Amino acid sequence: MEFINICIHSLSQNKKINLDFMSKGNILIIDDEERLRNLLARIVGLEGYHMIEASTAKAGLKFLEKEDFQLVISDVKLPDANGVDLTATIKSLYPHIEVIVLTAFGTIQDGVKAIKNGAFDYITKGDDNEKIIPLVSKAMDKAQLQYKVLVLERKLSNQFSFKNIIGKSKPILQAIELAQKVAKTDTTVLLTGETGTGKEIFAQAIHYEGNRKGKHFVALNCSAFGRELLESELFGYKAGSFTGASRDKKGLFEEANEGTIFLDEIGEMNIDLQAKLLRVIETGSFIRIGETKETKVDVRIIAATNRDLQKESVTGNFRLDLFYRLSVFQIKLPSLQERKEDIKELAEYFTKYFSEKVNKQITGFNPDFLDALKHHPWRGNIRELKNIIERAVILAEGEQLSFEALPYDFDVSSIPVSAFALEDVEKAHIRKVLAYAKGNKTEAARLLNIGLTTLYRKIEEYKI
């Protein structure tokens, strides 16, 4: 057991998973009896599995550390460990791997302990030889399914990781640091900030980098439903509780049990419904519509709002006690106006994303385009930037996004120009007219009331 305990600490769970394992799977056999081990390897190997042999628990664990396996077949009596205890070690390090325990002299006590430790099955050598092939097949099917789930979870974790939140400005890095600290806890989190600042992305990152990452993440926008409909969505109802309730329905709190529920625009929730939410936070229970008994849930709550909930409580629109329960850990997400140094990186990301989506070879954007982005007020924050870039990519004719691809009403009034520099004012005006004319220079010249030759000359002169 001492050896087993040392291995638990010494082997890392961060082993990289190779997604390209062999078609029927890899099996590790651990048995110190070489003749029996070789025989079993040949029998099972004939079914198309890739077999690896080890004579000790230590050697077996080293193979597991270096290679990908879906199934381990282990003897109980090993020179350096007990196979039943080894099962617990393997399952703690690699939960997706199934273990079949073999023994020469089976006991009920060992069998029960092996199953409790996570073994797929516990069989006696010799007497159960005819069972081994179908047993291996069933164990492999289960392991392959668990492997696919594990790969999916890894992909989700990577997709919604804090590493994928774009930006290196001080305000966004401070918000990420706070979110990372609270992610590993079950503490209720309140995300505040303007619309379009990425509150749901933060909520997903907190969930997928937290202790509940293997469970459901359920998101709901509270502003999208009226009071009655929102209550039934959150808490569910019993069949017959109202017209149209033909069957029992689980609410989102039940769907998110042991996981996380994200309540966006929490400030829009009806004041009466807020009392029911407060009870869930305080007691972990609620009553479905039409029922009298309570339903217990274990759910982490992440809420978000663009309102000042303390001010809303003064006017009676939001319960102050609920605000205090929700804001145990509050994170304010910065507006794009507060992190303008991140605009270039965000614009590059969206340009690449939409270029691939519409199958265009766009390498970037010209300086005028970027200058306009940096001086726009961005009242819609990142969501607005994303929409602007998508539109520009669709309209783009060349390999770079240009000023003309911006909407005519795009606000560039804050671009600094000298009060006495007529050419700067003229340059900005020509840009806006070209954007309005969607790049049509003949139409732009007509709107500017100048000749087409003059327009071409000014375009060349101002390097538009």
C-alpha cells in the first residue's frame, strides 16, 4: 500500500491524451506469472486489441503514464502491490480506464472491495476463461465511451478557458485574475458591467475551470421571459398545474444539479420571483409549480447584470437581501472604452474568424481602419466590434480591411484632427462619403459635388 500511495502523488493527471489510439483499443496486462500473462495476451490479442505486458504494478503504472490505454487486466497477487488496491490507484489517476481483476483464488470480500474500488469485474482464473473475451469487449465499449466523454470535456475546457479571453490590458487581466481565484470554489458570483462586455464568456470560464466542470452549465437570460414563464423555466412544474401543463417538467435548476446555472440580466427578474431565488440560495431547495413538496438541488449560481442593483433596491425593483447573497464575490468587467489597447488584438481575432467562415483570404487591416476602430466610442462593446468586423469582412474586396468597409454612420468624430488643418477634415469627410457609397467612387464624387478625376487625385494625395 505504501508503494501505491507514493504512485498516487508521483504520477500526474496532466498526462497528454493522444486522441489517435488504435481502432479496437489498447490493453495493459499486469501479471507476474509470465506463462499465463503471455497466453492471455495472445488470446485477447487475436481479437484485434493492442496488448502490452507488465510483470509488476510499478512497471504497469509507468506504461499508463507514457501511453494511452482503455483497459487494464490485473492479477490480484503482484510482487509489489495488491491488484485490488492497484485498481483504486488506476481509477484515481485515469478515471476513463476500465480495470478487470483476475485472481487464482477468489473471495467474496476481495470481489466486493474490487468493485467498490472501481473495477469493471472480478473473475477467477481458469474457471472463467470462457468469459474473458466477451468481458473484455464490454469493458472496452464502456472505456471507449468514457474516453470520448473525456475528450469532449477537454475540448470544452479548452474552448471556454480563461486563456481564450482576449486582451492584455490591465482592467481585463485584473478581472481574469479575480475570476480564476473564485473558479475553484462554489461561491456565488455576480458579474457586472455594460452589455456586450463578455459576461457569459467569463461565466463559462469560471465553470469549466472549476470543480463542477464535468457537470452541466445552464445559461438563461432573465430578460427574455415574463414572470410566469421564467418561473416555470427555472423551477419546472407538475402536470396539470395550469392549462397546457400536460406532463411534469424539470426546471433549469434541476437540469443544472451539481453543476452551474448562469442567470444573465438578473436585474430584469420580477420582484416576487426574486424571493423564490433567494430561498434556493439559502436552503438549496424550491417548490415546483403545482407541487407541495420541496425539491433539493446542489447548484452553483453565477449571475450577471448591467444595472446597479443597489440603486435598484432603493427604488424597490430589486431585493437588497438577494443582492447581498448574489454579490458574495463581485467582478466588474471593463467596457471596451476602458481597454482600448485590446482593440487591435480583438479585431485581429474576429477578422481571422470571419475570414475563415466566409472563405476569404484576409490578412489584416490597413492603418486607417485600425485608427477608426481605436477612436470609436464602442457603446455596444465587444459585441459591437464583432458585428462591425463581420460586416467589413463580407464587404472586403482585397486582402486587407479598409476604412470604406465601415458603416457610414460609424462614429469617428473623436479621431484627433488639428482645428486648423483643412486637409484632415477633408480627408475624414471623403472617407465617410466613400463608406456611404460602399466604395463606389463615381457615386462618391457625385455626392461630394466634385469631378471623378479630382476625387482620384485626393484619394492618392491623402492615401485613402
